[in-house]
Amino acid sequence: MQLEALHATGSVEERLGLKTHKLRKQREKILKTRLSSDSFIDRVIDKMVSSDFIMKCITWPTGIAFLGGLEAGNIVVEKHEISHAMIPEAFDGFKILHLSDHHFACMKGQVENIAKVIDGLEYDLVLITGDYMHKYYEPVSLALDELEKLYPLLKAPALTILGNHDSLDIVEGMETIGYKVLLNEAWKVSKGDASIFVAGVDDPYYFESDDIAAASDNIPKDTFSILLTHSPENYIEAEHQGFDFLLAGHTHGGQFCLPGGYAPLHHGRCPRSMNKGLWRYGELTGYTSRGCGTVSIAARLNCKPEVAVHCLTK
Ligand SMILES: [Fe+2]
């Protein structure tokens, strides 16, 4: 298998485009400076009404935090077949390992938990749909240290995107480790003369710096193409641009669900059917991962963390 970048190399600024880069950096800065410039009283009040604090008030006294902590460490493997007429013969049986939403600083031991479940898996390519950091203003080294431990455990090249918790400052460190970060860019994946294409967009949720048109610019028509997007909310444009398969995360599947898996709260700006698992919109097949990690507190309820293996079939 060969990988070929369909975009020019250069700085993060050049690759994302000057205008988009400036907009994203400004939004990151506003989020950071608002927190540092608020008064002590404002910061205490903000903490008291934050979702993290409310979540702790509910889950600690009720024991949900303890039980949910056990569930959060229990990563399961989801396996799916993705059939499409455009999948080339040479890619029949091609397997993709899909990881998402690590939020490494929220919960210790996640790389070890992932290692246990991926050790026996077979796959040809790794695709990761963002959110390595827990808080976008934390040092990027917290996530990079874990990504560095994870990388040698992966048995195939890893194409990745950023999520709404990730600062652009993490890109250089990730690429030094060996991850390929797609900033509204695409890669050609070839086996002999046959190829499929993987495009990835920057975060559509907080930073709104996703550009599906730019990411799909160099992808030939009538080929099988996959779009990585942190949140599935841009599904209409993805289908319109002709993508066949969309991989996303972000929602955590609700993280705290009722028995049976119904999520009272979900964070996607998309229909509930796209909150987790396989879904369909027009000609587009999508998959929203529940993610490997947790956010706010290291707990889940009736919503196990996952890694997924998507097997392409002709
Ligand atoms: Fe997210």
C-alpha cells in the first residue's frame, strides 16, 4: 500500500490557508484570554455552573462516577462491513481501524486500554477523528505524550484530523511523531494501480474552520472517497461534494445513556440518528464513533467506549 499527499507541503499556516488559519487562531485566543482575564469571582461562578462541575455533583454522590469509571475503561471493538460499487477490486477486504475522541488528560491508562483491544486486530490503515486534548487551553504535551505512546502500537499508517478540543499547536508535534494531520487536505491510498481517497477537514464545531470543497479539490470524480470530520454536522455538504463514506466522532454517543443506549443529551448539531454508529444520508454512508475516551469526568453509562474496524467490501 502506498500513500501520496494531494496537497502542497509547508507550514500549518500555508496548508490551512492564511485566512482560515488566522480565524482559527483568533478563536483559540479569545477562548483562552476570556478565561485568564475574568476576575476570580467570575471564574468561580463559571466553574460552579460549568457542565464539569454539575456532572460531578450528580455522579459522585449517586455512585454513577464509580460505576461509570469502570465502564469508561472497558473499550469494545465494533466491526462493520462497508459495501460500495466504487470500491476497487484491490480494496475488497481492506480494513480501517477508526479511533476517536481520546481526550487523554481526562482519564489515565487509556493507551493501555486501547493496546489490549487492538493487539489482536488486523487492519490496513488507521483513521483518527480528533479530540486528543481534554481542554483546548491545556499544554499540548499532555496529549502528545500519550499519542507518542500510542503510535508504535499501531500496525498501519495513521491519517488524522483535529477536533474542537485541539489547538493548532499540536499539529507539529503529531507530525514529528509520525501521524499525518489533514488540514482540509486529502491523501491518495493506492494498491498497485487501484486507489481510494481520504480527505480530512479541520474542526466544524467550535472553530468552524472546515473546508470540504478545499479538502476534495484534488480528488478525481468516480472514485471511492472517505471524509474525516470531527463532528458529523457537515453531512449535507459532504454528500453534495460526492463523498461516499464519512467518519466522525465528537458526540461520545451521549456518554451517559439510559439503559438501552438512549442518550438524553447529545452534542452533535445533527439528527439523533447520527449520534452514534452507522447511518445513511442520500448517497452518503456515515459512521459516528462513541470514541475511546471521556470528557468532563472519567465515566460513561450504558455507552461503552469503542474502537471500530470498517471492512470495505466490493
Ligand atoms: Fe469534540
